[in-house]
Amino acid sequence: MQHTLKTATSTIEGVGLHTGATVALRILPAVPDTGIRFVRTDLRVVDSYVPAIYDAVDTSASRLCTMLRNATGVTVQTPEHLMAALAGCGIDNALIEINGPEVPLMDGSSKLFAEAILQAGRKIQPGSRAAIRILKPVQVVDGDKKAEFIPTERPLLEIDFSIEFPGLGSQRRQFVLDEPETFTSEIAPARTFTLRSIAEAMKARGAVKGGSLENALVLNDEDGTPYQGQFMNGWQDEPVRHKILDAVGDLALAGMPIYGRLVTERGGHALTNTLLRALFDRPDAFSIVRDIAGIPISGVEKRLAGAEAH
Ligand SMILES: [Zn+2]
């Protein structure tokens, strides 16, 4: 079954991390099989719709953030935390009205987006829901960074993420995306983090115009402790939880849920997008399965297999 929102969310307004622009957005219901689409309400152009799909990711711009670009060059920057909230809350179809070039960072997490979505409410829609089922391992490596899809029994997305940063050391966490409540309690509130030296260097060259101590967790380089006035959100492993949040958002750009296990070591947005592209280059490594309301996917597959045998 597919899901959209019951009604439009209230307006969410904030500052974009990279552009520093103040932007307002609203998430609206959409018909089945729409997927997630943005519409730039500030532009008077022929095609102001930007699909949130992996092959609309501008890879030349996506080292530090994700940029979506439509065929006519209209862009939406930094969609990942909003995409994570939509995927984490199980929303398949939505239209996002946005009046600027970048999704606002809010507190650096998915919390406010997820709250707005759940407040608007979820609605079941007619029609089966397509999903990507991983059938064979697919791996990408970039220096000491690695990301891999592995098949799983359960029709769910599982994530196993490891990070290593000087000072902070290594953190590893596993997460299973099942109910919206699991996402909102374990992952959605984890904020963007950065080392103080990186934040200062980026500020010095005019990047991250909208970055501040209100929308990111800044950590001291020496020992990974929070910079003055900052605190972990009650979790010592808030950084790796945020990396899982990013991965949920990046994988949502597949255009449908992924049933399989993502294992990532030291990865990030660019590597996750590379892995998605590698997966779609390997038609033998996945299949598109259709979910029918109330019937687990394995049951659907058994019935399909049975139907073929006759
Ligand atoms: Zn992030």
C-alpha cells in the first residue's frame, strides 16, 4: 500500500545551510505513484518541478550536500533531511512547495519535518507499493570508504553504519526502518555534526553561509567533545545516528523503498549516491516487488511464483 499525507503540513520556514537563504516550504498530499516532487514557487519558468530521484542528483555538486536538478536546470539543494523524514514516516507520494533554492536546515536534524508530517497525518492510498528488493551484494569503494547492499530476509531497510573521525574516534550503529515511531524516536532528532576546524575553514572561504551553532553539532577536534555551549542530544553516538538519517534520505532518492541491508564504513552522501547508481547498473542484483495491503512481501512473491508455475 502507498501512503501520502492527509492534509498539507503547516508552513516550515528556516535558513538553508549552503546558500544562507531564508526559505519556506509546505508538504502537500499527492496522488498514487507520484513519488516525491518539489515545485519551486519562486520561479516563473516552464518547468519548475524537480523530482526527488537519484538520477536528478547533480553529482558534480554533491560532495558536501545533495543537489537535485531537473532537465531544464532548476535545482533544489540539501533535500536529504526532508527526504529522510518522508521515508522515515513512510510517505510515498508528496508534493513539496518551496519558495527558494535550498531546503532549510532547521535544527540540523529531521525532527521538525517528521513532526509536521505526522501532525498532518498519514493516509493509505489505493494501489500496490513498488519496492526494490536486493538480490545480490553490490559494493562500491572509494579509498578507505566503503558502501554495500546485501540481501535480507525481511522486507525492510536495514542500515549498519560506521564512522571514524579524529578526536571523535569510531562509532557504529545499526538501524531497521520499520514503523515511523522507531525513526522519529531513534534517528530523526540526530543533528548534523562537524569538527570545529572544518566548520571554521568552510566559514572562512564563504561556504555554509547558513551554518551556525543553532543548526549543527560542532565538536572539538582534540577529543570529539561538544564545542562550548553545545551538547549531545542525550546520545553519545548522535553523530553516527545522523549519518544513518542521511543514508535514509539518500536512499529515498531511489524513488521507492529498498528492502535490503546497507553496510557503510566512513561513507556519506556522495558514496551512497554512487552505490545507488551501481545498483541500477546491475539489473541482476535487484528486482522490483509489489506490496499488497496486509500481505507481507514474501507472501506476494510466493503467490506470484505459484501463479507462474501453473
Ligand atoms: Zn545530514
